[in-house]
Amino acid sequence: MTYENLDAKLVNELLGDGRASLRSLAEDLDVSVTTVSNHLKDLEDDGVIDGYTPRVDYGALGYDVTAIVQLKVEGDALQEVTENLRSHDQMISVYEVTGDYDIIAVGKFADTDGMNRGIKTLLNDPDVKESNTSVVLNAASEHEQFTLEVDD
């Protein structure tokens, strides 16, 4: 087999089954186990693959409330507020953004009381000038990854 697009094909295989063995990956890609191992190590070293983790359904664990929190922050406090948000376990995504707000964070909460307490804590931060919170009614798509294009 040619190694053209092998890295992209390897990533796509892992997106389908992150627990696949080196042997099964090698068989699926029609290359040796050593080749898969070497390419996988390179992808990890280059930061393309950033770990292997289970996909958790937080709703199944009782975290039924998802909130999107938008924050306007005092000029030079952006990094500090971002780090503070990242330290909260229930904030699963934190983004510095352009537009009307400086930060957008996504949080998972067991109930609206827990969400309320978390947001009030944020609003007590003197560096937060303004906030806007939206509660997700239905997650049409969440935590999706996409396969890489491969030229055949």
C-alpha cells in the first residue's frame, strides 16, 4: 500500500473507534503494525492526537442543564477571567472570541439551581462587566468530530 494520506486515514479510523488496537488499525489500513505505531507516535508528538478519552454523556449522569455564558470583561483581565472559567470543572468549553462579548463558555449543570450558583459566582468577579446566559433546550449536535478528507 502507498502511504499517501495514511495519517488522515489513521485519524479517521481512530475517530470511528478510539480503542482500536494497533493490529486492527494495521489490518484496516493494509500496513504493518510497526508503520501504524510509528505514524501514531508522530501524530501524538505533533499534537494532532491529544489523548484518548471516553465520550461521556453528561445528561445520562444527571447533568441535564447546559448553559452558554457570554461575558464582557475589563480590558486587561481577559486572561485571568478565562483561566478562572477553565478552573471550574463544569465549564466544558471556554473560548476567547470576537464580537459583542469577549468570552463564551459552555457549562453542564445538574439543575438550574447549580447553574444559578455558578453564574452568580462569575458575576461577583469585578472584572466581568456584563453577562448573557442562554439555557440550551435541545442539543441537536454536541461534541461532534469530523473525519478528514482523504484523496483516493
